[in-house]
Amino acid sequence: MTRVPRTALARRVALLILILWLMALAFVGGNLSGYSIRSVQAAGERPAEFGIFWEAWDYVVAHFVDRERVDFTAMTYGAIEGMLASLGDEGHTTFLSPDAVELHQTSLQGSFEGIGAYVSMEEGNVTIVAPINGSPAESAGILAGDIILEVDGESVEGKSLDQVIFLVRGPADSEVVLTVRRPDVAEPVTVSIIRDRIEVPSVAWSGIPNTELAYISISQFTFGVDKEVESALREITEANTYQGIILDLRNNPGGFLHQAIEANSHFLPEGDVILIEADAHDNQTVHRSRGWGYARQMPLIVLINEGTASAGEITAGALKENDRAVLIGETTFGTGTVLNQFDLSDGSAILLGVTNWMTPDGNLIKGQGVQPDIEVEQAAAIKMTNADMLRSMTTDQLAELEDTQFLKALEQLGVNLNESRLVQSETHPLPFRVDTKSE
């Protein structure tokens, strides 16, 4: 039998204490999906298979030749990452180092310094979900669907999503060079970007020129989105000129669950099911609309695409299956898991999928996504309409837009494009179910 050196035994005991903390002392220090704080039940007996880990650990400590490369923190974090990766919840359930915890917390606060782009890990590739409107990334030509190959000449192969984000982010006015693989382009594309302070307004709205329609976009379900949506809808209803709404959820990566519930309550009558949660023990929780919003009686079109994820999918699914809106665009990403953040004793954390989301009709979102009522495919390179564009746009410019998803929404709300003129019909063609209760 191999004898374990005393120093290795001491380190083993120290790591065992750490892992016991990871498994038994973990608690929710904040929740990506906005769920209430949960406690963790005692882990109970550890499986016998875990002994194999210690065998491998001891062999590394006792015999690995490059001693300077034996890093106990890196080994511990690597073990946790491997454990979570084995669960197959790629791009969702994940491990966060202490630095990554700070990065994760700032990602939902609405401002940071960097290039201004949403990214995700898809099939092992760090992929641009979408550049933020008006961001350095957008100005430099970064497109949704770009796959990051190198950052400042350094390959990102084998790196985690958080590691790549750390390379890309940096102080305002500094330069970063991305090499990306772009769909339908044979050779990699090199893009130089000057970082800046990124302010991300979660909600923006504008009237649509020469129509009686309003446009609202929700870019992410960050803290305070419910109040921003309420403010926008109050302005729209008090104007007494708008007869329909286009709600843009394209490239919305999600955010906090409770914000999605509150936002949905502005559009859905009281009591309508927004989503159903099912946990590991098949317990179900039904979330319903509070029904306190300003826009429960106005025709509604929702724009979605492959970048619509998480809380964005909840919103799209709820509005569709309650017959409150017609969805136009492409099938959504298919995230569909509530993430709880469990903080660990050294400042690191794990984001763990603890419940599955289902639509009001009981359809699983994970791996399925939410399908549009009217499918309109659109290339990632097409400039999508936004509130800033609409505020300064003429009628002729609106008619010349390449955003076919947005134009289809106009058509469904009774607007006809005819020889560069917009003509809105007196009645919209959609059989919306609206709340008949008084406001």
C-alpha cells in the first residue's frame, strides 16, 4: 500500500474541511433568478465513489514531477468545475471564482467597463449573443453569432466563459483586439475595440413614426426593471394616442425571476399563470400575475430570437400561452432553469440549477425554447430596430428598414407598407384576449 507523506495528509485534511464547507455550509448569497433565499439540507453520507477522488489527489501530491505546478486552489476549483460540468447544464450551472463572483454581480447592475456585448458558452465556444446598442462592440463591427477565437492574440481554447470575459473586459479607453469566427465568412475576422464605460438601460421605449403604436424593449431583467416597465407603460397610456405595443425581447439574456414576474404583471390580468417551477423532488410552484399593470387591454406583439433566454423566455411563454400576445421571430435559446447562487467559504460560489421552468401550459423550456407564432428568420448582421432609432426616424426611413421581424410586427398590428408610406388600418387583425376589468 502506498504511504501518503505527512504534508500530503495535512493538505488532504485541509481540503476535506474545505469540501465539507462547500457541500454542507453552502447558502444562497443572491439569486440570479430572483428566487427567495433557500437553505441547504444536510448532505448526509458521502458516496463511496468519492474515495476515488482522494486516491487520485494523493497520487498527484506524492508523485507529480513538476512540483511548481501543483496548485491546491487550482486543483480544488478544477475538481468543482469538473463535477458541475458532468451535470450537463452547460452555460448555466457553473462555478465562480472569487473574482468571477464580483464580475457576475456587476453584470446585472446595469453598468460596467468593457466592450459592451452579451456572451454565452455554446458547444464549447464563447459566442457573442448580441452587442449592446451603441456599445464599442457594436461600433467596431462585432455581430451576434461571432465566436471568439483569440483575445489580444491569446487563444481562448480550453478557457471557461468567465476566463474569456476577464480577458475581454478592461478599463475604459484601453484597447482589446478580438479574433472571431463569423458564420458564412471563410477566414477569421480581427476586430479592434476601444473599451468604454457601458451603461445598459434595461427598458427603452418610443412611439413609432406615423402610427398609433409604441415600441418597448427590455434588454435584460436587472434590478428595477419592473419600475422601468411601469414608468414606460404609464407614459404610453397617459399619452392617449397609442393603440398597440411591440415588445422587443430579442437578445434578452434573462436576469432575475422576480423581475420577470413583476414585468409580466403589467401585461397579464390578475391570476394568469406566468410560469410553473418544478424542483428536484417534483414539487411544483405556480407563479401568477398580480394584474396591476397599465397595458392589459392593449394589443401586443412580442419579438423573440435565438438570443432570448431565461427570464426573457418566461415572459414570451407566458404572454403567448395566455393568448395575450402574438410572438414573432425565431425559437428562443432554451435555458429554462432557475439558478441559485450558493456562496462558498473562500468567496467563490456555484450557480446551481435548482428548478426547471415550465410555461403556463406545462411545456418545458430547457432545451426546447419558446416557439414563435409567426416564424421570421433574420441574419445576425441585420441591424435591429431600437428606441433610439425610432425617436429620430422619418416615415420613409421606417419603411426602408431591413429588420423584417419588426416590419412583420407592424403588419400584424395593422400597419401596411405601401410605396414607402405607412398606413395603419382602423382595426388590428389579432384576436387578443384582454382583461375586461376596469383599470
